[in-house]
Amino acid sequence: MVYGLSTMVYGLSPYLCAMEQLLAQIDQYKKEIKESIANTKEEVEEFRIKYLGSKGLVKTIMGEMKNVAVAQKKEAGQLLNDFKIFVEERFDELKGGSQPNATTKAAAIDLSLPGTSEAMGTRHPISIVQNKIISIFSRLGFAVAEGPEIEDDWHNFSALNLPENHPARDMQDTFYISTNPDWLLRTHTSSVQIREMQKGRLPLRIICPGRVYRNETISARAHCFFNQVEGLYIAENVSFADLKQTLYFFVQEMFGTAVKVRFRPSYFPFTEPSAEMDISCLICGGTGCNVCKKTGWVEILGCGMVHPKVLENCGIDSNKYTGFAFGMGIERITMLSYQVKDLRLFSENDTRFLNQFVSVT
Ligand code: PHE
């Protein structure tokens, strides 16, 4: 049984033509419909038939349109339409246990509401810079090579002219695998270069991006793991001039043409001669600040001509071939590019930090 049904449903006056009368009538019906209750499926169906059925109130009252004066037809049509929607909504409420049904016309999606957007991830700053470095060198014909992070002693040290007990091994504090002291976490991606040289496909022009590990105390400037990009070019007649020109190009593409470059003699067991490359400080422009320790210069990479012994270790004829190699830390380049003062931020996964970086590639 549907409560609150008007007994006047079928008692509309045929002379109901005045808008006022129609309005009053609709108000009355609305009140009744609002108060009507349907607890069971049958009662809901009863409501539907009485109000929305083919002989129901809505149809009947719609029929009154013909009695409305022409001048008021538009207004009356709107009124009746709204009434129909009102009844349909109430029906849906009763049907769904007073839950308004979102599929009805009136309760349809409100297009004016702002959408709920998914939080977009951002690229990690280290990835942004790594991708940029890769894209610069790939324009010079360098291909990307990758290798394992768990290495054997030979690929990480011995082949690179660092035999056992060589003092230069102390330059890189190493994590050894406790179950097999021949295994270690690579300390640089030079090990990938050894693997590529062993393949014997020459000329060789590769860059090796990847994570490396060193047993260092974690601080604002050092971490026990970080990322490198190392590069290697081996062919006939490769000279130090080629190395310099390649790195000049890299610096200009990476930091802009205003940045100055200088090479300082250095030592690496796997290159001879060896050098370190500095760029003019990006923060102070070379006048001296805390970042460059008042020198105006910051070191960004190590480089040199591949030591003939390293070539021979990989089965390459050092009389015929020469090559250059270089290696840089991506964290350092990223810190300089974005003026990040603490490299621990790169591995803390704090989205407040990470969301600030907009991909440039
Ligand atoms: N392997 C060196 C390091 O990790 C970098 C380097 C690579 C230096 C190639 C010279 C030539 O510090």
C-alpha cells in the first residue's frame, strides 16, 4: 500500500487551465509524493503505476496541457516537465531505499563539478639528468651498454690494471659478497666497458650508465650507492684531442655555452695520461662561492687515454687501437644543475622533493 496517495489523482478538473490552478495542484501533489512511503517492492511498483504508469498521474496531468491558454503553454510545459522529473526522482529514491539514483536525468553527473584528478608521478631528477646525458652522447654516436651490478674482481679491478694488492684499490672502498670474496658490488661502471671490449667488436663507442656502490659514510656529499655514466671510444688513431672535443661538446650541451672547462692532470690506473675535468662554477659563475670552495671551479669527471695494458687484457691490439674513457657521477651533475645541496635527498623518496622536478627530455 502506498501511503499518501492523493484521491484527487483522477479528479482533475477539465477546466483546469489557469496557471495558478495548475501550480497549486502540482504543489499539492508534490507534498503528497514527498511524504509517500513504499517499504516493499510491491509498494514501489504500486507507486510507479499510480504516478508514472500509462494511466498514472503524470500522464493525466500532462494531458491538461491542451486546456492551457496558448500564451502560457511554454511556461506550463516547463512546469509539467519539472514535475515529471520530481516524480521520477522520488520513485528512484523509493526504489533504491532512499538512495538517489545517479542514472536519472535529474541526478545525472554534475558537469560543473571539478574533476578528481589522479596524482601524476614525476621523473626522478637522477633519471632526468641521466636521460639528458645519454641523449647528448647518443648524438655523437655513443650506444648505451649495461652490465651486472654484482661483479667479479677481474672485471671491476684486475682487467682495469688494478692487480691484487694494488694500492689504488683503496681509492674505492669496496663491498665484497661475504660468501665469495671474488664477488663484489661494482665500484664503477668501467666493468661494463671491460665486458664490451672483450666482445671484440671494434671500433667501440659506448656509454655505460648505472648504479655503483662504495663503502663510504653517508653524508650530504657522499653515499654508499650512486649513479655513474662512463664512456669509452676505441678505434684507430683516437687521440686526447678527440677526448677533449667530445667532453667540450658534452659540457656545452649539458650546461650551456657560457660554461668554461679546464683539464687537470690526474691518476687512474686504467688510463694514461689521466685527467680530471672541471667546469666553471654554475652557482657563482667563477667568482668564488661555497659550492666551489672559493676556487671558481668544480670537478665533474675523470678521464684519460685507455691504458695499453687494459686493451691487451681484453684482447685488443694496443699497437693498432687507441681509445679514451671518461666517467662521471650523475648525482654530482644533478646537484650542480638543480642546486641541490644534499645528495641524500635523491634516495629518500620524499615526494615533496621529487615533485619539484620537471622533465626536460
Ligand atoms: N672509473 C672512474 C671512477 O669511477 C672514472 C673514470 C673512468 C676515470 C674512465 C677515468 C676514465 O672514479
